[in-house]
Amino acid sequence: MSRNSPVTIRDVARVAGVSTATVSRALRGLPNVDPTTRDHVLRVAERLDYVVSPAASRLASGRAGGIAVIAPFIARWYFGHVLAGAERVIQSSDFDLLVFTTGDPSEPHRVPSIRRLRRRVDGLLLIGLPPEIPDVEPLLQIGLPVTLIGSRRAGLSGVFIDDVEGARLATQHLINLGHRRIGLIAGRPAPNPFVAENDRLTGYREALRSAGLRPDPQLQVPGFFTVDGGERAMGTLLARRSPPSAVFAMSDEMAFGALRALRRHGLRPGEDVAVVGFDGHEMAEVLDLTTVAQPVEHMGELGARLLLDQLRGGGRGESHRLDVALCIRGSSSRASAQGRSARRPAISSAGANRDVPRSARLKVDR
């Protein structure tokens, strides 16, 4: 061995006085090596500062050594926090994490090619992608272990929440406060392939119908899961001839936009108009937002564990439904359905959709 050249498996075998095959089996922890020999090989490898080549290790094991996380977005709060939970689990394994984004689920998907995935990964973690859409379906047929997060399909491992029940909780809370005109800030116009969004729409409508209220399409406006979109949607609702006295937003970020719109129009969240969000965003408590909280990072952690279990020869098709909780705060708890019309200023459709200076965005003072 020269001082500057890397130590090889042959060097370890020569110093240990065994074959390279024995060194390989000992370092990989295979059972057909005498324990005394294994300990000797490990001590020699440590003394020589031998580092196993990832490429050689993967070739020997027949694995690519990677896990693919495929999601519509990464920068958005939900997907980023799911990924953070998954990454915490995967980083302690011997797998690398590769991230692929596809864009909006309601648009044609730019999913990675099957050939590319086969060469680079051993399993797939799909976040928020409906398994039935044409571009995702082939990924489920290539023979790699798969775990779904935020959606479900019989026979596949998955982690999800009951979005119908979560939306029903939010809407029923507003009904219990006496509200009868309850607006909805949805994600995208229905119908769309996003399972969670459709389920939340179902929960909202079921709660209204159970209370003897008919869902009004004029009170359902898309906000596209962004703060700006939620603000525009809230402005549109306020401009209706008969605006809602309460609003359920399908995400906390859209609810933040709704709060900003109310402030801009001189209305008090929780006193003039009740607002409930969905997610459990860490800013919800800061902005005093009532929300349906879901255990987002725990979903990522559990999904990663389910996938690793499959890769290590464990179970397949195991699904877990996690609970949600309604966290009541000032954006709804002080709101009453009585006497709002006297305080509501006149709002035109043009005013409802006008731009807000960037410096004012995300500023919702109480």
C-alpha cells in the first residue's frame, strides 16, 4: 500500500490473512463467517481505515441503494414537512434519498421514467399523488416496494388521515356557533384527481346537509392552496350579494390569506367572520387561527418506516389512518352568527380581487 492510495479490500484480506470473499462476507455481516474471524477482519479494516465502496457494496447486494420520494411539490408546507419526517427515518438507514417533483396533480405529470428509477432506487414513497392517475399507475407496476402518504389503495402500504371527518369537524364547529351561510375556500375547481381535496369537499357538504343546510355553489371558491389564492378567494366571497358569515379553508395557508383579506376590508376574524383552516401549520397558533391539525411529520416518519420494512423483507400492504384534531382559537371561538350585516362594509368585486403590496403580505395583526 502506498501512503496516498486508498485502502482496498485486497489490502484488508492480505493483512488479515484471509480471502477477499471472507472480508466481503464479514464486512456485510453475513452469517457464514466464524465470529472470531469476523471480529479480526473488522479490527483490521478499522486499523487500516478501510471504507467500503458504495458502488461495490450495491453491486454485491444487488441493490441500487436509493429511495425515491415523488411528490407534486416540495416547497409547499405540507409536502416539505412530510419530507422532513421521512428524511429523519431514512438518514439512519443505508439508503440515499432522491426527490422528484411532478407539479400540480390536476395537470399532466412529469413523473420520472421507469428506466431511470430502476437503475437508481429500490423503493418509492409517493406523497399526495392519486395512485389512479395515468402517469402514476405505471410506477406501481414496476415491481418496486411502494408506500403512499396522503392517499390509499388496497394492497399497498399507506399512511393517511380521514379528510372527510376533518372537514366535517371544521364545518360542524361553525354550524354549532350558529352559522348558516358557510363559505368554502377549496384548492382547485372540482372535479379534480386530488383525493384529499375531494374528501374535504365531501365532509364540508355532508356536515351542511346533516344540519339541514343546502351547499351553495356561490359560496365555494378555489384558492389553489396558496396564501395569495386564499386572499383572493376570501375577497370574492365577501363581494357576493349575500356573503358568508363563516369560512372553512381547506388549508391553513389559504386561511392565512383569508385572514389578511378580512383585515384589509376592516373586518375582524373571529368576531365579524369566523375562519377555520386545515393542517396544523405552526403559524396557525401565532395568527390565532382555528384549524384541523394533522400529524404531518409523523406521517412522513411512519411512511418511511413502512417502506424500509418492505425493503428489509417485512410486511406489504399495511395501512395506517392517523387521527386529526380540531384546535379552536380566536378566529372562530368569539364569532357569533348574529348582527354582522351592520358592521360589514360594501365590497365590490373589483375591490375583492385587487392586488396587495408585497410588503403587506402575510401580515395579519390582531
